[in-house]
Amino acid sequence: MGIAFKPGVVKKRMPVAQITRPGLAAIALSVALLWGCLFGEHVMNRRALRERAQVMRQVVRSRQRTEPVVAPSPLVRPRVRPTAG
């Protein structure tokens, strides 16, 4: 038997990676912020699509609407006055 072996002593294994409580809280916060950003982006995209559709409907309506055109004023010819001369 070697020097490292002692009967009756259980060797405790050292964990390779261990997440501490503050580390776990930071990960949870980061994930929550990421989900919040994704949700916010989704809401903004839906609003942009709605606004774009509304603008397109307004453009179509404005093209269909006929507006009166100002008629040109009648040409007024100056009176010719005979002059003695």
C-alpha cells in the first residue's frame, strides 16, 4: 500500500466546476434580460408592421381620392384703345 492510501479515510473529490450562488444569480439575471430584450424586439416589430400597413392604406386612399384641380383663369386680353395719331 502506498503512502496516499489510509484505511478508513474517504477521499473527498474536488469538483471540477462549481457555480456559486452569486454566479447562478448573475446567470438568471442575464437570461431574464435576454428574454426581455427578445420580447421587446417582438413587440417593436409588430408595431412597425402595423404602422407600415396603416401608411400603405393611407397612400392607396390618397391615390384613389380625387381632388379638385384649380382651373386656369381665363385669358384676359387687354382692350385695344385706338389712339389718334
